[in-house]
Amino acid sequence: MIYIFDTNSFIVAGHYFPGRFPSFWRNFDEMVLKNKILSVREVYHELDNNISKKHLSDWIYLNKKIFLIPGPEETKFVNEIFRIQHFRDLVDQKKILKGGTVADPFVIASAKIKNACVVTEEKFKENAAKIPNVCKYFKIECTNLEGFMEREKWEF
């Protein structure tokens, strides 16, 4: 299974300090090497502006290759997402006006095109425009970091 990570799941992973959780990072790095953990360029940009932990910032920089540029298929699927009026709320208009990055639709599109599972800390909320809601609508697998570890049968 390929996993497409959202910004907030990388931030949560950052709470696993390498000195205290070396097996977590060994497993994580192994999956990165096998191209099983990916993300999108927009997540890289969001992380670039929001990381306070040096070990995570260093890791993100060293693994920049996993943050893929959306291709034509992803871009086409983002348009499909936004054809649904309700899902346009994935994009915070204030963020756009301030020139901020918007990763959510690209994370979802990448997972759809790669037949992958989204990893996000957002929770499904009835009638919301959240990643889990969009994933459910388009039948894309979605979990959080703990669910990812359960799926991979990681125990520490």
C-alpha cells in the first residue's frame, strides 16, 4: 500500500523524537525508500512554514523527493473535487488571499490517482468539507498516523 501524507500527520510524526523512537524512524525511512510514503509539493511548502522541531525539519529537507509535483491527472481530479460546490470549502479563501498554500485537494488527488491511502489527522465530520469526507465521497482510503501504524502492524 502507498500512503499519501498530509501536513498534519508529518507534524504528529515529529512528536516521535528519533532518540526516543528510533524504530519508528527506521520503519518510516524504509517505507520512504520503497516509495510507500509520499506526499505532494504543497505539503512541503506548508511544512516549510510550520515546523518547529529541528529533527523533523531536517528529515523533511533530506526527503524532499517524496513531495511530488502534481501531474495532469492529479490536476484533472482536483477539478473534479471542486465541481462539487460543498467541497470548495477545502480551500480557505483567506489563505488564498494571503498567498498561502493549499495542500488538501492535491493530497486527495494524489491518493486517487495512485490508488493510495491518505494519512491525515483530520476527522470525518458529517456534512463537513474535510479530507476524510472527500475521501469517503470518492471512495479513497483514509486513515490517521495511528491507523497507518496499525495497518502496517508496527508496535513499539
